[in-house]
Amino acid sequence: MHYLSMMTAAAIASLSLFGMPTAVSAAELAGSWSGSGSIRLPSGDRESARCNVTYSRSTGSSYTAFAVCATKSARVSQSAKLQRVGGNAYEGSFYNSEYNVSGSMSVTVSGSSQVVSLDGGGGQASFRLSKR
């Protein structure tokens, strides 16, 4: 795979699973969410991306997430583990097994939307997702 495509995939993996919640109960993170955002590749280039994320409660205030994200040059799938850290804020880590890329993620939920931030694999990403 082309190096830029691999780095795009890594950056997408980083982006798609992180976010920061704000004013919704912890239970409202669970479910299907979709939206768009941008990624900054390790090269410094930026690309627009779309993501679909499904969150499931693991235990108490812990969640798992599965995301599929795509840019014009790549499509990737990754998983994440998140922990409620207060209010509607979640933090955790993501992993993309296809490219062996991992990183940190944060999510903030506000009503039926959320902001997700990812950092890993030399790239960063941010998304705004809406509950489906």
C-alpha cells in the first residue's frame, strides 16, 4: 500500500474513535453515530473524512466502539475502548489492526451530537458525529 494511503488510514483510525462528551447521560453514548471531520496526516496534509461509529456499553462506565471511516484515498476500520471520565466526557484508546496503529481518543457528547478527537500514528483527527 502507498505510504500516504497507509498514513491516511492511520490518521483516520486515530480520528474516528475519539471525542469529548458534554451534557448527556453516560447511557446516551451507546448506539450508532455518523458524521464528518478532518484529519491531519503525518505529512501535514489535511483530508476530509466520514465516519460511522457504534458504541456499546461494556461495564458500568466503560464502552467499546467500532468505527469505519473513509477519505477519498482510504477506508479503514478500527476499535476503541473508552471510559467515562466525568459528565459527558469519555477518554480512551483506539487500535487499527490492519495498520497496527494505536493512539488516544476523547469524546464529548451534547444531546444527539458528539465531538471526537484522535491522536496517534503521527496524525490527528477531529469529527462531529450525530446519533442515527
